[in-house]
Amino acid sequence: MSTIRVSDTVPSPTEDSHTLKEAFQGFGTDEKAIIKVLGARTARQRREIRDTYQQLYNENLIDALFSELSGDFRKAVILWTIDPPERDAKLANEALLKVIVEIACASSPHHLMAVRQAYSSLFDCSLEEDIIAKVLVALVRSYRYDKELVDPNVANSEAVLLHEAIVLYILGTRNFYQLRETFKSYKEKFKNPVEKLESLLRMVVSCIDCPEKHFAEVIGTSVIGFGTDEDSLTRAIVSRAEIDMMKIRGEYYKTNLVIDDTSGDYRDFLMTLLG
């Protein structure tokens, strides 16, 4: 369930483009006008605004936003304004493996296919090739001790990793409904929830089984403790605002912490997306 509030009477893409152009002109930038327009438009409407803005002013709207804004506010607005598949493709290219897991496991098959297509267009290679390349880099960078030295503890722990690799095959080839039934059966048979699996595997399970709970934890971890992880906070709110943010708000009820840990136009924009 989306938290984006779109009014019944939305200005035309031409009107919105004029409003944005006026916000960029003069002494200083009218950030409030930018939030009012882009923060209350769907992905389809934002795409129409980008196309219309290009036609009217022969200027890329993303470039204009990059020039006029700064800091975390700029990053959040630009991520929000580009097409969701392109956004996830950029995040996947820049990101740690955990973000790729989020995109792969908390997205619909249709969206994931669009992300893969966008990735190929943007970076001239497939998402799969880049992921494999990153794994292979780790292999060639490592130094292997070649003497006959055996550590039974290492053998035991890495046997578990091999087992998890088989589990990952199951997680990657079954539909989400089948997997949720498998998780339920796992809990009944082994008397502990499937989430007990470690590290990345646990995150895969969490994203598939209950994505709103996972992203609620991402938001909570971003704002609780010393300092704020703005990148994770932005990613979670921007990427889920049109998908299941209402459910995430149900899981994570401490919205006031987002207010307390952010400020200025960045805070206003996030709160707009949070509804």
C-alpha cells in the first residue's frame, strides 16, 4: 500500500514542468515547490513530467535537479524522480550485496525483469555478469595457503556454508508463495523459524517472507543509535513509498525518530513520501 498522496485534480505535466522551472530560477531554489510537485506524483506522472520538461526546455530534469539541489535531499529527490527500474539498477550497480538481495527478493518478477533490462541499458552488461564478476574478483584477489594444513573447525563451519548454497538455489528458483509455505513447513518440522539461518541467507528469507518487516528494520537501524545512515534511510523510503510503505509504517511505528534524526528539506521530502 502506497503512502503517496495524489490529489484528485493533478496539474498537467506542462504545468508541473513550468512550476519546476520557476523553482529553479531567481535567487535561490524553491525547494518547497519541488517537494510539492514531485513528492505528490506517481511513477508514471513523474516520467511524464521528465519527458515534458525535456521537450519544453531542452534540458534533462535530472540534470537540473542535480545542479540546483545538494546533499541527502538531492540524492533522495533524484532517486525518487527517475524510473523505479532505473533507480534499482543504479542502486544495484553502486551497492553492497545486501541491496541486491533487497531488489531481487522484495520485488515483483515483472519489476525485477525491468531492473535487469535497465541495468543492461545503463551499464552495457547484464546484472548477472556484474554480480559474477564481483564474486570472481574476490577469488583472484585471495591468497591460498597450499600446504597440507587442516582446521576441523573451519571444515565444520564451511560445510554449513555449502549447505546454505543449496538452500539459496531453492530460494532462487521457487515462487514466493511456494517459499512461504516451505518456511512454514520448516518451522513445523524443526521447531525454529527459518529466519534462524545466518547472515545473507537470513536476509533473503526476510525479504521474501515479509518485506515490510525487513524495510522497517532498515529504517529503524538507520535512525537508532549514534548518527544516521542517510543512504539506507533514503533507499528504504524512496524505493518502497509506492509499494508497501503503509505496511512498513505498521511494522515501524516510531516515525517520530525519522523526524528527529533528519532536518530541513531532506526531512520534509521524506515525510511527504511517508504520507
